[in-house]
Amino acid sequence: MKKEILEWIKTIVLSLVIALIITTFIKPTIVKNYSMIPTLDENNFLIVNRLLYKQGTPQRGDIIVFKSPLKTASGKDKLLIKRVIALPGEEIIITDGKVYINEEILEEPYLIDTYTEGNIDMVIPQGAIFTMGDNRMYSLDSRDNSLGLVHMEDIIGKAFLRLYPFNKIGFLK
């Protein structure tokens, strides 16, 4: 009987340690809007790598989850999911519906509508990045003053795996 109780305790402790490790490294997230269509749809269930940016920095094209200055109905920080477009030290220009990074047009094969609304000319300061949704006409992103640039300390992590819907399970590009 003692041996069986000891085995149960070991199993429970091991399960708790594994659960703690998993929740430290990853965060499950559900997409709640249409700003990333066609890449992500509403109600997609994603896994976010929380540790990736503790050791490195975001790269252009990464899909990230971050705390925004916006609030939910319950008063919590609203988490958003967007694509990294411009990095610290880079100049971004949005004019005539096109996006330029350091005076070169940005190739964005993930977009359906390649027209990008806005008129921006800025150099991204250190410690911040410029993000946009893939559904540019319906995305609240760095082009809007209410959101602005994303500060590195507000980044939760990189979305890398879609688990739902089941017919679209796989790693995000």
C-alpha cells in the first residue's frame, strides 16, 4: 500500500512539474478577430513560443502575440496578434498603397490585397517594432496612433503552430 501511494505522489509531482514547464515555455491562444486573414482566421487555436524572444529578437515576417495599450471589457490588457514588418533602426515608408523598408519595396506573398492604406515615413526606434495585420483594410495595427509601435517588453511570443481547425493543423510560415 505504501509503495502504491508513493507511486501516486511521484506521478502527481511529475505531472505538475511537466505542466509548469509547458506553461512557462508556451502559451495557447485563440484568434479573436479577422485582422490576419488569409493567414489566420477567427477562432484559430495557436501555440505561442514564450521563450524565443528572451534569447533573440523578432524577425521580419514573424507572427507575434503582444500586450497592447487597448483594454478588454473586463479591463485587462488586450492581446493582439500581428506580423512583424519593420525592425529597430529600419526606415518604413507607406505611400501610394505600397510598403518600403529602407527604400526597398517589401515583398508580401501572404497578402490577398497588396494595397496598404496609410502615409507613413519613420525610422523605428530601438526597443520597438512596427507590426501590421495581413488583412490590411481591417487591421488595427502600428499604422494607427491608438496602437502605435510595439515595444519589445510587450511581446508575449511568436505564434508558430496552429492546432485548430483540424484541417489546417501545422506550423505557421
